[in-house]
Amino acid sequence: MIFESLAEKLQNSLSKLKGKGKLSEKDIKSAMREVKLALLEADVNYKVVKSFISKVSERSVGSEVMKSLTPGQQVIKIVNEELKELMGTNEAKIEFSPKPPTVIMMVGLQGAGKTTTSGKIGGYLKKTGKSPLLVAGDIYRPAAIKQLKIVGEKLELPVFSMGDSTSPQNISKAALEFAKRNGHDVVIIDTAGRLHIDESLMQELKNVKETVKPNEILLVIDAMTGQDAVNVAEAFDRDLSIDGVVLSKLDGDTRGGAALSVKAVTGKPIKFVGTGEKLDSIEPFYPERMASRILGMGDVLTLIEKAQESFSEENARKLQKKIKEQSFDLNDFLDQMEQMKNMGPIDQIMEMMPGIGGKQLKNLKVDENELKRIEALIKSMTDEERTNPEIISSGRRKRIAAGSGNSVQQVNKLLKQFAQTKKMMKQFSGMGKKQGKRGFNIPFM
């Protein structure tokens, strides 16, 4: 779970306030002491922690108590609002040039995931209707050019390269001309990094900046480096005046120090976050949604967006009709499981659901082979059995188990899961009606 350690500690600290009808200054101080320790242990910048605790404490002991909330709930609301403020309040989008192409210059230290992130952003922008061109501007790291070409091939994105025999600024200049001639409206330049910040690296990046005058300079930072990420961001901003930050490897960050510190210290927003190893595992950064997830309130909007990407509206309407007619069968069950897999890792999907926090997810073990097992079991059934699972007798169960290379117990487990899912379908359909934008209902979860 993203920020698992921090989220669990903050939720535990604040849960003690929920049941109290009235809060004293002593209650607030005690809770804020725990919150402070949780943030420091998460490697959040000390000055940021100090300012955050001061603001929350001041608001909590003031008159900010709404009649509709208990005092404890109001304190949690204040913490939520201040977390959003800390991370940037609103989504920070890429500023596209009114006169294409928009040039995005990717910078960062070696090992932060800059090359892969360049491709991920290109893939993301392609989905929005853009025509990105990736530029291999790292001529120093062995295999950097080859790596970008492989990433580009997988994402079906063109890669501009001139090898490693000329300067990065010449490559960038030539790439810009190529983009203009070939109708690419976004140019993403992957630049060289170093294991540490040095004068030669910064001078080279300044030269590229001066040559192509990028619309956006995005700094890629490994989220797991914590507070060190802030020092890197300050150094790059001082020399290059960056426009935003991309946090890579956020899925492995249980603490959250970088995400909670970088905007407050540098003033530069987080624009994207990498949420996994797959090339489509990148998302725009929404401070409000992240604050909500940290406090165990879920992230329904992102959940709906992922569902909308994975489930077509036509399929959703067909599914809804099947639910109403009580004709949902095992073919539909398998189809929904496959589409759920397209939404991303199951544990990440679960943490977006309201009321499911770190404690519940801690013991959640997601077996990636389970889908393969379910597929094998269902495909070992006859058409009649898939359509009417009620007819599957003990003899049929033995045949299905043998045909799929599984046990009868696993057949029984699947049929039980299917029965439970049919009961849940109506509830999730109702949730989609309440939460969905553009009339879209959330399919099977």
C-alpha cells in the first residue's frame, strides 16, 4: 500500500479522537504529538512537520467546529485539508504550448527511473490524443538509448536518436525540427543523469535548456529516497528552474516523506506519480485524493476513472441489464475478473475503496495466479454449466477439477465466490449510480 506505514500511524492517532463528545486542548496536544512523530518517522522535512502541526493545532483548538460533525471528526477534517494544502491543493497539469510542439525536458539523477518515466508520460499523453516523440538525449549511460527504444516500441511511440557521437543539445535541436516536420505535438527529451549532482551535469542540462527552450522541465525523483528527494529538488530548481516533479516508484514508498515535503519546501508541484513497473502505471497527482487515501477515506474518483478506462460504457450497460434480469453467469464473471486485472494491482484498487485502511490491507495477499486458475476452471465447464452453475453436481465438479488440473475444493471455492459476487453486484451498481460521472456505473469489484 502507498504510504502504508504513515497512513496506519496517522489513522491510529486520529481514531482516538473520534469517540469523544468533547475535546480538550490536552486531547489535541496528545494527538498532535503522535501525528508529529508519525510524520517525522515518515521522513517528512522537519520544518514542514513543525508548520503542519502548528496550523492543525491552531485550527483544532479554535472555533472551527461544524454542528454536523463531532469534534473528533472535525479535527480529522482539518488534518485532511492541511495535508491537501501541503501537497499542492489542486492537480498541477502540464502547460501545453499554444504553438506545437510542446517540449518537455526530463531531468534527474541516475537511477531515479527517468528513461522509463519519459516513456510512461509519452504513453499517458498518447491516450489523451497527443502525438508524442521520445528523444534519446542521454549519450553517457550504457544502453540508455536502447532502453528508450525498447520502451518506445512497447508503447508504440516513435523515438528520435542520433546515437552517442554528438552532443545532447544537437540531438535535441534536430529532434525539435523532426517533430515539426512530422506532426508531433509533444517532444519528450530524456536527458543524462549522474549518481550525484555535479557542475558538468548542470551545465549540460543548461545547454539543452538554452537550445530548445522547453515549455516544461520535469524533475524525476525516486519517492523512496524520502527527505533526500527535497535536497535534490532544491538543487535542480536552483540551476534549472524546474516546473514540476514526477515521483517514481510511489507504489514502494510506505513512508511518504518526499510527497509530503517537496511542494512545501520548493514550491514546485508534483505533476505525476509512478504507481508500478508496468508502462501504463503512471497517474496525474491529485493532492486531495492522496490526502483522502492517507487518512483511510478511500479515493472513489480515481477508482471510477480506472473503471471507466477498463470497462466500456457498452459493456457496463450490458452488465447492468444482466444484473437486473438476474442473468449474470460464469462467462460474465470471468470477463469482469479479466477487466478488473486491467485496472491495476488488486491491493491498489482496494485501498481506493472508502473504509479500507492499512490494517485490512496488511493481511491481503493477492495471488496473481488466481485469475489463471479461475479461467482454467471456467473453461473446463460446458456452455450449459457456465450459463447455469446451479446444475453443477458433485460428478460434474470432479470432471471440471480433473479437466482444469485443480481440486474439487477449488471448484467449490469458485462457485461460492460466484454466488457471493451475484449478491454484491446490485450494491456496486447502486454505488455507481451515486458516484459515477457521465452516467457510468462501476462494474464488478
